Amino acid sequence: MKLNCDMGESYGIWKMGDDHALMPWIDMANIACGFHASDPDIMADTINQAKTHNTLIGAHISYHDKQGFGRRSIPHTLAEIDHLVAYQCGALMILCQIQQTEMTYVKPHGALHLDMMTKIEVYETIIRTLSKINSNLTIPLKLVIQSTINNIPYEAIAQYHNVELILEAFADRAYDNQGLLLKRSHPAALLSSPEQIKQQSLNLSQGFVKTHEDRIIDLHADTLCVHSDNKTSVAEIAAIHKILNP
């Protein structure tokens, strides 16, 4: 199981996270593309860090919402979603080309990710957009989506459009009995103790998760996400890496 983290989320002189400390421990860097955070210089610097550590590069796309850090669902037409996906992917892709490296996947952020997982028309639009982008690429982009207790509907749509999925689980977020994340407004949504985070990482590496209500559910994932704005997760990044790479 690969370890991924949201990176490059600073903006100008405003700093978010500790990318330099995290990058050596992760396999996949989800780089913000300027809509919820980041700017061209930060994007370029984060690409350089990822290249230095042989870390896979992905576009962390979102609604255009810096003030809300991409966590507010903003009404869009499907055509607008098509365009914002293409716009952000294109920006990161070209910055990667300048540094003679490449992006290999896309991961929606915040409210866009939630809408993708709960509104089938948004998911299908993102899949179709990536399919069109992939028609011009030698190495096609993959899409990161949240793993659920039933991934079959998502996989069927992706397979129809020849887009490969990467199923994701979360080391530092609590789950409900349906295998979905507790909303961030829930007081227990974020795991805050090192023991909780390490135990959940171990459980997920073995194919299951213990929910907020102490139910055990099967959950297959290809990658485990650690949030760079969770100080406990950041402090335990080396330990999580060791759990996934015993």
C-alpha cells in the first residue's frame, strides 16, 4: 500500500504544512493546483521536491475556493467541472514537463471529492474528462477515489472509459458504519492520538477499518492518505511508513 499526502498547499508568503519533512516518507504527492491553495512557484518547488525523492506526482484539483480551502461545495454545471479539471491538470502537467518529469494521477480535493463520491454525474464527468486527456498521453492518468464498502459502480464506469482507479483510505479520519468518512463538523472526525492513527494505518493495510461505533468493516485500498494539516499525522509519518513497509 502506497502512502500519499496533500502537498504544496502554501500560497505566496502563507505557509501550510511541512512538505520538506514529509516528502522523504511518502510515495505519492498530491500537489495543489492553484484553486484551493498554491501558486505556480510553490507548485514548481513541490514538483522539484517530489522529483528529488522519486515520489509520484498527482494533481490535487478542487473547486476555485481559496478562502474556504476548497471545502465548500460550489454549484457548477457539468461543463464547468469538465473545464476546471482540465485547467488544473494542464497547469501541473506543463510545470512537470518543464522539470522533465510527469504527473501520473489526479486526486480531487475537499468538496469536489465529496461531490464526486456522492453525485454520480460529477464522478462521470471527471472520468470522461480524464479519458479525453488520456487520449493524448503515452502514460494515462489514473484517478484517486475514496474506497467504500462497494466500489463496483465506480469501477464499472471507470472501466467503460478506460480510466484506472486508485482506491484510497485515510489514516487520520474516522469512519462511519457505511465505510464513509465522518463529516469534518463531527467532533470525532479527525483522529488525534498517535496510537489511533498508527492502529488505523495497520488495520487498513490488512484490509479493514474499525468504525467510530466500533464496527469492523472490510475496506480495500491501494493507498493510504495522511493529511499534512494534522500535526499528529505529520509527527507519526515515519512510523506510518514503517507500518506499510515492514
